[in-house]
Amino acid sequence: MKTTVHLSFDLDALSSWITSFKQTSPTPISRGEFGARVGVPRVLDLLHRLQVPATFFVPGHTALTFPEAVRAIAAEGHEIAAHSFLHASPVGMSREQELNDFIAAEEALKQVAKVKPIGYRSPAWDLSVNTLSILAERGYLYDSSLMADDYRLYRPRINDEVQSDGRVVFGPNSSLVEFPVAWELDDFVYFQFMGKPPLNGLRSAEEVGAIWWAEFDYCAKHVEGGTFTLTMHPEVIGRGPRIVMLERLIQRMKAIPGVQFSRMSETAERYNQSMPMA
């Protein structure tokens, strides 16, 4: 039984504070800066020492604001995937607005890191009715924003319709590969202190490490060919004790026979080869 682990990092930096939280005074901006200034070097050092690949979801704004941090990620051979331009949710955008956001994000990543992303994760894990079709049209291979499974990849549907009486009409499967996400496997909700529920943060690294290990352990023991995807943010996981916890977690995973670490693009390509569209 082989389990594939995907370590993914959302390098939001300043963008989430500017757009999602609408906090632009010096202190919140400095919290975002910590991700590029301190978090990224610590994460890259850890990944290098343990010789494991990762996927970084990078907003275009982050690439333009902290180009050296993004180039360092690329130089280490990690995947750089798309995460909007300024961490703005696509919900409520017109199709044209969302398309322009994709174009701006892609151009920034190309300019800074010389990459064309083939993976996408939506800010706040929410999609518009157009997102998946835009991804397919622009040649993306996979998305990582939905929650219809936990440890198995699947093809996300497009054009689902929720009717006025509440009935749901399912649309056809898209060509994309979906890497399901979960709040239980995201560092932000455990650690990031925002001063009000639900983001009270400040859980201990040991407690979160135990939760993540329990999730991985179930996947490895009970899901044939399962995929385990962690979502982390350098500004959050980059604190010293949390990096230590992550290192211990990775070492425990590596000690399990049949466990492999992969960039998400590589796993998506293998999925397409083994499970081609009908």
C-alpha cells in the first residue's frame, strides 16, 4: 500500500492581509512579511535537509513583492503553482474579471520565476461557477480547493446547478485532477491568532502534530494508494517550534514503508496516466 504525501505551502505574504483581511497598517503587513523574510528560508532549509519536494501556491502579488524568496523556491526545484494575483476570492467576480486575475497572476510568476503554473488553489478555498472551466481552458492540470474526498484524488464537476427549490443538478466531470483539502490539515486555523473566533490560534505545535499524524496514519493504513495533502503558510508554520514539529512529522512519515513525497503536478500527471478521461 503506497501513500503519497504532498507538502503544500501558500505563500500569501502581504496579499491576504491586504485583500482578505483588509488590514494594511504596519503590524499586519509585517506579519505577512515574516512569511517571505523568515518562513520561506526556514521551510526551504528543512525541505533541503530532509530531501523532500513540495508545492508552493504563490499569488502574483507575492512574486512581484518578494521576488528573491520566490526565485529561491524555484531554485530548490519545488513546484510553483497559482494562487490568484492578490488573494481575492473569485466568488462574485464576473468571468472576465476572474480571467484577468488569472492572466495577471500567471504573468507575474512567469516574470519572476520563469514558470507557467499548471496547478491552482483558490484563496479561501472557494471557487466561482467559472473557475474550473477557466482552469481547463488555460491548460491547468489540477486544482486543490475542494472537499468532496479526504485521501483520494478525483475529477471535480463543472456547471453544478443549485435550483431555487434546493435541488442540485450535477454537471459533468472536468478534465482537472482535484487534490482535496481540509481545515483539519491546514496550519492557519490552529496557529494564526486573529483576536476573534474562529481564528483564536495559538495551539501548541505538539497538539497539532498529533492531529496531523493521526490523519496521516489513517490514510496510510486504510486507504489504498491514498494521498495526504497538508496546507501550510510560511508566515504560520515558519515559527521555530512549528518547524521542529514539521520536521519530526516528516521524519516519521518517511520511516513508513511505501510512503513517497511528491510535487502535486507529478502526482496529477500519474493520475491522468492511470485514470484517463473516458
